[in-house]
Amino acid sequence: MSYADGFVLAVPEANIAAYKKLSTKAGKIWMEYGALSYVECVADDVPVGKITSFPRSVKLKEGEVVVFSWITYKSRAHRDAVLKKVMADPRLQADMKNMPFDTKRMIYGGFKVLLEF
């Protein structure tokens, strides 16, 4: 069964172009190292819930937008191998130190795929 890394983060609207540039670069590198897919989505219809929601999850501030992303792999072992190569790639090192969003409010994790069509 396949494996996915998922991400939810808040990006300042003023930084969307910089985020897209970084994501385009990162996506190409992830795919080069074997990821099956790399997807970045910008919130379009994500209401603030009474208890929990995408905006609440990242403590969304005025002037920010929620970004929801995922990367898919063949398996957890495949993900671990790809991630190791990506994190060591010098093309991303400078970018990792100067992200166009607050990394402290990013939610991420690895998931075993339960169902896939």
C-alpha cells in the first residue's frame, strides 16, 4: 500500500509567489528522487470552524492563506529513502533557512494510505 506525507500551513498572501517558486523547485527535486506525486493547494473554501478547522489548525492570521499539500510514495521505506536524498540536496539548503511562511505553525506527518482508487 502506498504512503503519503501531508502538510497544512499558513502562508502570507504577500508571499504566495515566493511560496510557489519554492514549491515548484522542491516539487521537481522530490519527483527527481522518486516521489510519485507532489501537490500544493491554496485554500478556496475553508471556513473557520467553531471548534477546529484548517484556519484554526495553523492559527491563521489576517493576510494569510491556508496551504494544503501532499506527496505520495510507493511505501514508507520508499518515502524515507526519497526524503533522505531531498534533505541532503544542496539545491534546497539555502531555502530551508529562509522559508516564506512561519514553519512553527506548519502541521505535517506521514500517513499509511487506507484506501486508494
